[in-house]
Amino acid sequence: MRPLEGIRVIDLTHVLAGPFATHQLCMLGADVIKVEKPGQGDQTRGLALRPELKGLAPGFVALNAGKRSVVVDLKTDHGRGVVEQLVATADVFVENFRPGKAAKLGLTPDRLQAINPQLIYCSISGWGQVGPNASRPAYDHVIQAATGMMSLQGDDSAAPPTKVGFPVVDIGTGMSAANAILAALLRRARGDTAPIVLDVSMVDASAQLMSGMVASYWLAGTAPQRVGNRGFVGSPGSDTFPTAEGWISTAANTLRQFQALCTVLGRADIVTDKTLLPTLPDSPDGFLTDLANKAVRDELVKAFAAESADSWEEKLMAAGVPASKVQTVASYLDGHYLRTGGAHAQLAMHPLGGSAPAQILNEGYRWAGEAPMRAGAPPKLGEHTEDVLEELAAGGAKVRA
């Protein structure tokens, strides 16, 4: 039995942050009913631009497999009535409209919790539900720019801003929302009957992802600086270096690790050269905090050029120095991922009828001793509308298609 079996979630979210949150709940066993607009559905289906995928584009499948799709028109009284009937049977309601739109549709927390007082209402937005910025539109890279995240990428303070190479804020927001909903469900399980309304925003999630930088500024008055591919400790042995073939990232943060790194490279003299490192920690386990400098890096770059990243990785790991060749996503999934068991779920069926097994990421961790779970099939647009309406009618609700 999965932890959220018996929990029903009404999902009025689209694109990424909201669907990622409800995906987490679905993978934990919740019955997630995805309410979609007629004709188009969730934009990530790509019905208009990629008709050959039949509304089951990879990005959509990854976050919606196992959910049930119901098509209703929220602009009509009937459509809103269907949602209200669903709410009466649900534990959680999640929406990611721009603040104010849910109110225009009559789907406010007060309205829905009058129907179902125990309903957990979760709103996901760019800037939060209150304050002068609440009505501003938002997308991942715009929030990266607004919150300072984009200013942290790279190692040259004069270089143009660069966004993180994947929608990190959307994913972080989805994680925050899922975590908040799980906490709310725990409150309910412990007997808390008070109204619960959750306000999850991309800007708050972005700040959480940068919590170390935020603390540095708030508590020490230190504005975060770009560090490029160097480790955040600032050790000269915690960086990313070119090799004879490929790149390697190392994390020799302590004096012991740095000594091991230099010994493997055949440059043990770097550690004792006072012109390169005038000061060192007193303890072998002390961090070489903020001791990185160009002169040491230049010497290490010369040493790394002698062999390939694969060769150095093997030698450094054997010496107890955390290190990895810089992989692509594809080479990681085809290599290390397969050797770690992986946190994934097998799809009950290939979304496009392929014969090869298909899989998606599950909730992102593993239950020790348990095999990877099986996920339900990704829903076609409106696939479960009739089934869900029949369930509501069987429960006494007066609804029609």
C-alpha cells in the first residue's frame, strides 16, 4: 500500500510547477484528477504543434502519468459545478492560476471549503497571493532573473547573466508545494480541523534554493559572488578542470583531501609551496576555505592535462578524493544511473504504443528493499471524463457530461 492511497487530489494545474507537485502525490498513491480545458488541455501536451504525439509529449508524460484526465469548461456554470462536485469528494485542491483568476471563476478557498470544510486548498503562483507583485506574470527564467539566481552563474562578474540550464525554480516550487501538502495532510491526520490554505510561490522557492546565499547576505552582509565551477568552500582543490580528454570536477575541500589530490597528480610540492599557499588549516580535516587562487589553479590545470578525465576519476576516487568526469545527461542515464538502482517507475504502457519498456522518475527517492514501482498510463485528454462523472453520479451528485 502506497502512503497516499485513498487521498483524492483535484488538480487544476498546468505546465510544470503545479503538475510536478501533483506528480509527487500521484507517485505516492493519491488519486489525482487532472481538470483540463476542452480542445487544448495542459499546454505541455503540444496537441497543436506535435499532433503525432497524440497529446502525450515526453514532458507531459513525465509529470502526469497515472493521473486521470477530466475535461470541463471552467467558464461555464456546468463546468464549475463539476469541479465543485469533485471538491466535495476530495482531500486536496491545487491550482496555479495567476492570482485573482480563481476568484473570477468562483473557485476561492472560502467557496470550496464551504462545500468541503476539510479540503486542503493549495495555490501555486509566481509571486504569491498577496502584495504589490502578486499580479505579475512569471516564468522560470524570469524568476531566476528577479531573485538574483541568474546573476550567480559563471565565474566572470562582468559576463552577461546566465540562467540555470533547466527549469530549476519550477521544479523547486513543485517540491515546496508537495511538501506543504504532505504537511497539511499530516495536520488533518492528527485531527486538525482548521481551514488550511497554502500559498506557494516561485519567488519563495527560489530563495529556498539559494538559502546559503540568502543567509550570507542577511546574517553577514556579504553579497554572493560568482564562483563558476568552483566548489562553494573556496578550496583550490574543489573545482572543475580540463584534462587530456574531457573535464573533471573534484571536491578536495579538506587539507587531507587536497594532499591526496596533489599526490595523485604527482604534485605533492604544491601543498608545501608557501608562494602558492601561504596559509593552510591546522588540522588535516580543516577546510581550505577561500584559499583558491589563480596560481594554484594554473599548476593543477597543467597536471590534469597529462591524462584523461576517466583516468583521473578512477585514481582520485581510489585515493578518497570525491571526483567525477563531467557527464552529459544522456551519458549519466546510460551509465551511473543504471548502477545505482535509480529512483524511477516503470510505465504501465508505452505512451505511444512502443514495444520497449518506458519509465519516468518517481517521487525522487527509493523505499529500501522495494523494487521500482509501476506507474499508471499517462491520460489522453479527457480520457476519464465519463468515468469520473459516473462515479460522482453514483455518489448522489447531479452532474451531466
